[in-house]
Amino acid sequence: MAGRDRRPPWPVGSRRQGSRGHRTARGRASVNAVVTLADARSNGSHPAPPLEGTRATAGARRIETVFRRAGEAGRAALIPYVVAGYPDLEASLDVALAAIDAGADVLEVGLPYSDPLADGATLQRASSAALGAGATFDRSVALLERIAGARAAVPLVPMAYANQIIGGGDGRDAARRLASAGAAGVIVADLTPDEGAPFEAAARDAGLAVVYLVAPTTPRDRRRFIAGRTGGFLYCVSLVGVTGARRSLPRAVGRLVREVRAISPVPVAVGFGVSRPQHVRALARAGADGVIVASALVDALGLDGRNVAALGTLVAQMRSATQRP
């Protein structure tokens, strides 16, 4: 994925299951390689004049309001992650509502994809099972609408890949459909601001925030550039690697949180590897505005994906750990 070519991050190729267009770059590459993909291409330069981003959209304002209220209550916002259609479409509605009812401030909803390069084994397995159960893009959007209709107060932020959202176009149709379904924002894991301007324009027209990611390997100046373009919040990847439950977080994660918060005009939410209440507590005390929990929640559902009570219990424990001293 390195190099100084000018190719877009979703090269033309054969169609893949769960996609809306041409496939993205393949392989189990670290998300850090995706986040910093444009660094080598740009030679350290950034677009001029600065672009607008999506911070002024209705969706971004809604997300920032949730973070502000959590901060006023002396805690970090909790962002659980669920996979649309896992273990099946009906059951995943119950999973999503249980996560919200147990304390989610924002709900991240993964849209199943056949080549999820940022995901570890747990989320790959869940995504594959969801696709096998019929969780197409259209059905996943319909599920978003059902979640939003049942729990309108909680912003929904789907996570997808450029192939699903943009394909060979600008993503205008996908942005409109996600916003109409009730999404406040969207994370496109393999999209960087360098190539994101056309989709940002489509998202602005739909009132949708586009959330970008920074990684431990992202240079300071580039973090500032990305933070200026993200909408709703800035997704701070806690470690070098893919998603997945860990026994511990990197020792340097507290410093990473402080450095990213110092340059970000929007709330900073930390994800990847957050698996235990003590992880959430440590990140909240380090100053994270939000904490994202993904693989640990899917693991809590059990191998059949149906232990909703266990997921609810873990979300509640994570929520309690967001309180700052």
C-alpha cells in the first residue's frame, strides 16, 4: 500500500460480496497503512485552500452534542460497535437495541463487507456470517432505519469501506440513503481526506458527518490536517494493527490521546483493542472524549452471536467505567 503513485484507495477490480462497486485494496493490512496511505503520496503537502469538511452538518452537530453532554456529566462518551445482520438481521436489531439500552451514547454499526482490511478475526467472522445470512447493503441500511426509529435519541454512525459507499462514483446516493435511514455520520475506513473531498460534498448535502481516522504512526502535522476535516469526532486508533480484543493497551496510548486532543477541534474517540472496563477507565482518565468498543462485544455474544444479555452486561460495565474521578 506504500508508494508515491496517484491511484485512488479503491482500485478497479472484480466486484466483491457486500460491495456497491469495485473492490478496495485487498489483504490483512494494518489500518495504520490505510490511515497514512496519503502521507507518502503527498510528500508532506496538504490541499490548498483548506476544504470545508463536514463539521457544520446536522449530523456532526448532533454527534458533538452527545460528546458535550457526556463531558458535562464528567465522563467519556461510550460508542459500542455492532455488526449489521449478525447473527441475522432480526437478531442484530435486538443486539443493537440492547447496546443502546445498556448505555451507548453513540452506536457504531458495521456494514458487512467481504474484504474488511481493518478488521481482526472476530469482526471478520461476524461480517462473513452476516453476509451469509443475507445482510446486503440495502438490508443493512433498512436495519439502520429500524434502529433509528426505535431509539431516535442515539446517533448512529455506520462504518464501511470505500467500495461499499463510493465505488466508482462520489457516494452521493449512499450518503443520501444513510442520512434518510437516520445515520448522523459515517466512517469510511479506507478513505483519506486527500481523496475524500467529493464524498464530503455529497455528505454535506445529505447532512451527514464524515469521520476520519488517525493512527499512532500518523505524523503530528497530518493529524492536525485530518482533524480539521473530520466531522462529529476524530477516530483515534490506539495501536498499530487490526481490530481485536487485547489483554492490555499500548503503554503509550495515554500520551497518544493527549497529543491528538491537543490538536483536534472536535471530540476524540479512541478505538481498537479496547476490551475491558479498565481499558475504558484508563482512556477516560487520559482525556479521551469517547471510547469505542467493538470486538469484545461481538465476542460477548458467543459463537452463535445470540447472547444478548451478556453483551448488555458488558456494555453496562463499560459505561460505568467511562466516569472520570
